[in-house]
Amino acid sequence: MKIFDIYANKHYQVMNKTVACIGFFDGVHVGHQHLIKQTVELAKQKGLTPACITLSREPLQVLYPERDIKTIMDIEQRLQAIGSYGIQQCYLLHFDQAMANVSAADFIELLKSLCIDTIVAGEDFRFGKQNKGDVLMLEKQMPTKIIPLVELYGQKISSTTIIEALEKGEVEYVSSCMNRYYAIDGFVIHGNKVGSTKLGYPTANIEYNPFIVLPRVGVYIGRVIYEGKTYRAMINIGHNPTINRRDFLSLEAHILDFDQDIYGKRLVVEFSKYLRYEKKFNSKEELIEQLDNDVQSVRDYTYEIRNV
Ligand SMILES: Cc1cc2nc3c(=O)[nH]c(=O)nc-3n(C[C@H](O)[C@H](O)[C@H](O)COP(=O)(O)O)c2cc1C
Ligand SMILES: Nc1ncnc2c1ncn2[C@@H]1O[C@H](COP(=O)(O)OP(=O)(O)OP(=O)(O)O)[C@@H](O)[C@H]1O
């Protein structure tokens, strides 16, 4: 996917005509996927390039830096996912104070300068300073295809509901919303070596991006993807209260049937099912007994999403 950086108050003259969907697309959930498919389809019918217009940063992170606003994906994951559904060109609007101050009317002028044949937007899409613009305003000024919202269990699928579900540990609901397992990637860092030396369960400690949503503290059934291969895993997010309690939240995975040195390597951790809360055990032996049960739960689990 080709990426064009766009800044507020600059003039652009784009020649390549596109059909472009618009929005932030955090999580690239099933609603976004539907919108993207409609965009790709319409572009194909018209013989034009399928494109997307999105923001470089979550507006609330820029406008309220003191608030701890997290996202489902970082920008690389978001753009990679958008591209994977067939979008070939991306207008990446650099979101800063200047962009936040662009009025809805001026935002439409900016869109017009990008040589867009048709804009594709969900019916609740809003834009411009203080979110004052909506799709009714947009369609008066530009050809706009408005897409009805995709729902799950009678509720609109949205990035906000996905973040709330992750914070409650409802990773199965999140998988249904995304048609993928929720995934975090990061590099493997050194832990305290307790897992391998005292428990018989070595764990890969993952250094995660602090701006990404961590699911609720607890133990999960999941998978690890390493060098293109997928492995079953049991994952813990927590403070390790039984041995060497940590003040920060660690993310660690015991990968089943795996025996390689992966310090410093990058891997992806996927969350399939919340298993239990993290508990302070009275002894190392009790923790080991619990881990024996957890590993059995992973072996008994049927993964429903096959493709990564
Ligand atoms: C699947 C899994 C479940 C865990 N559950 C608990 C738990 O309930 N309570 C706890 O104190 N530690 C729990 N741990 C954390 C272990 O105590 C931790 O892996 C150990 O301290 C090793 O840390 P290290 O990698 O820094 O050596 C769990 C770890 C994993 C991988
Ligand atoms: N469930 C959905 N079905 C169809 N289109 C959607 C759905 N959710 C969002 N869209 C559309 O996809 C584009 C990108 O959505 P955007 O990321 O801005 O919103 P969102 O997923 O609803 O997130 P938030 O919860 O932060 O509002 C917008 O045009 C939006 O209207």
C-alpha cells in the first residue's frame, strides 16, 4: 500500500483518482472490513484505485496527552491490516493541533483536493473541528457512499466497545468483532528466569507498546506466532504475586512444545480465551499444580480461527 502524508493547511494536487473509505480504523474490525470491501468493490467497478483516508494518531491522544488513551493497534499494525483487505493507497492525515482546528467545511475542501471519485463512510462517521461534520454534510458536497453499520448481538461493532471488552477480558467477543484473535507483538526480553529454573514452565516475557490496550489481568489460552509458525500458548498478564512480585504489568507466554532461545526475537501473542484470574499461591508447588491444569486446558482447547 502506497502512503501519502497529508498535513493541514497545505495544498495538494493529486492526479490519481480513487474510491476512498474514511475513518480511524482502530482494530480494523468487521465493520471496518465491510466498509473496506465495499470500497474495493466499487473501485473495481469504476476501474479506479481503492484508497483510504485515515489519521496518523488517535485525536484524543493528541488533544488530551495527560489522559491515558490507549488504542487497539499501533499505526504499523493498523496500516498493515487495512492494506491486507485490498486497499492500495492511503492518505495519512498528520493529526496535530493544526489538523484538529480544521473546520468541517475546510476538511471537505481538503478531501476535494485529493482527487477522490467517491468517499465511502459509515453512517455515523464524523469529521472536522469538534467533530461537527457528518455524512449528510459530506454527501451534499462530494459523491458519498454511506454504509449501514454492522452489528453483533444487536450492538454496533466499534473500536470503543472492543477496548471496553478487552479491559474486561472478553477476548472471545473481541475475536468475533475482529474475525481474528486479538494480537500484541513485541520483542522477547529477559525475565527473572524463575519460570524455567523453578517452575518447569519457561516463559517468553514480551516488551509491549505502552500505548496499546492490554487485556484484563489474568491467564489466557492463546497462540504465539514466531517466524511464520503458530504455536499453542498459555499467557499471563499480571504482577506474578507468588514469586518475585513485580510492580509493573508483565506479559508472558509459555509456548507449548517449543524449545528455542528467542531472547531479542520478535513474536506475536494472540488471545483466544480468558481462563482465570492471576492468584497469589501459598507455595511454588501450588502454582506449579495450577500451571499443570492450565497447560491441560490449552491442550483441550479447540482454536476456531485458523488463518493468521
Ligand atoms: C500461564 C501462566 C499462568 C501464571 N499464573 C500465575 C498465577 O496465577 N500467580 C502467580 O503468582 N504467577 C503466575 N504466573 C507467573 C509465574 O509466576 C511466572 O511465570 C514466573 O514468575 C516466571 O517469571 P520469569 O519469566 O520472570 O522467570 C503465571 C505464568 C504463566 C505463563
Ligand atoms: N460497525 C460498523 N459498520 C460499518 N461501518 C463502520 C462501523 N464502525 C465504524 N464504521 C465506519 O468505519 C469508518 C472508520 O470508523 P472509525 O474508526 O472512525 O469508528 P469506530 O470503529 O466506530 O470507532 P469509535 O468507537 O472510536 O467511534 C467510519 O467511516 C465509520 O463510520
